[in-house]
Amino acid sequence: MVMLNQTNLGYPHKLRRLYWPFLALAEDCRRIIGTVAGAFESEGKRYTIPRFVFLGPDKGAPPLRVGFFALVHGDEPAGALALQYLLTELSDHPELAVGYELVVYPLCNPTGYEDSTRHNRAGRDLNREFWSDSTHPEVRIMEEELCTQHFDGVVALHADDTSDGLYGYSQGRLLNEQLLWPALRASASVLPLNEQQVIDGFAGHEGVICDCYRGILAPPPHLQPRPFEIIFETPARVSLAQQAEATCCALRSLLADYRGFIAYAQNL
Ligand SMILES: [Zn+2]
């Protein structure tokens, strides 16, 4: 594996500022390993999609692997900050992630982030391109990760500038009640939920939407058993720190509840 900090030299300043706290965490904490999911070129410049793995304390069973994906839309940096908060907290309190391997992708759309645009530099919304033979390198790299990382769960972090509150979507073998609702309730201590009946064009109930767009970052369509999938949306117009804090609360809740759910299911 290529260490991230060996390939990162000469990076545009803005991207380096985003990476730097993650690299510092990986340097300080032996449980955090910084690597690269993939690299591509755009307009003669090389871009990498970084991957940080947090190895939680061993529980004597194969670890639960959960992938966290931020900045698929380049103008939604709160998710990356939330992952930075999460790793910072876990480096001090690794017991919060007993039995887990967390695979963290803070920057899925580096050109979009550099340009402060939702789309990548080629003008595409990457979150409509998955599993449709997309030629965009970011999508190909992330699809390869979704195929090979053996995730038990996939969590995508987004921010919505049309929403005044938090909301989420979940699909898969776990029900909304078991993961998403408790996570939303946990984060509602920081920011309000979106209580609208229609959220982002979909029917909503207590901050949970019942459908989502096609082509979003998600596990491969025919993968069995299917990992759980959660999308967590923060209101983009409030401060980044508040969005990140709310997301971090949700992710802590998710880790605790999913572990409990698996233990319960194994005892059935
Ligand atoms: Zn988004």
C-alpha cells in the first residue's frame, strides 16, 4: 500500500488543508492508517482520493467494516469535517469502535472540492453516475472500493442548502427504526430535524425520506448479503462546525446501535 503522505507533495493548497488533519491523526494514532483509494489526472494535475482506516479494538470476531463517504459533492465540506471529528474522538476513545474497521473517504470529489462546485470538473454530478458504466475516474475508483472492501455498511454524508434541518435515508437489511431514527434523534441535540412532509422532492416523515435518486454512491446493485446503506444530510446553510458536530453524534449512535443489532441477530 502506498502511504498517503508520500504521494501528497505538490498538492493544491486547499486540498492539502483538508488532508492535513487526517494525516496528522494517522501520524499520532497507530490505529489510523492513511492510504490512497486511487488517483487520476485532470487538466494535467494529479488528484488522489484518500482513504483512512480506523482499526477499532479487537472483539475476537471478524470486524464489522463500515465505509464513510464525504465530499461526493464538492461544495459540501461538512461531511469531511465530521469524519475528522469522528477520527479525532476515536483516537482518544477507541473503545467507541470496538469490533469495527472504519474505512473513511473524506474527499470523493477532489476537483469539485478544489473548485467549490457540486459537480466534478468535468461538470457531472457524481452522485447520479454510480453503477451505470460511468467513465468518470472518481466513480470508477469508488465503485472499485465498494466492490472490494467488503463493507457491512455504507454511510454517505451530504449537505442540503434547501433544508433547514437534518434528515436521512436508509435502505437495506436494517430497518430505519434500528439505525437511522436513533442516529437522527442523537444529532437533533445539535441541530433540528427537517419535519417537512416533502424533503428534496421525496415523502418525508420525522426527518426520514422513503426514496432517493438513482445512481447514488451505494453498494453494487446485486451484492448479497446487502450492506446497510445510510445517507445523512445536514442543513448546508448553518455553520460547518454545527453540521459536523451533528453528523458526529449520528455516527456515534450508528456505531453503537449497529454493533448491538449484530450481537442481537447473532443470538437469535
Ligand atoms: Zn450532496
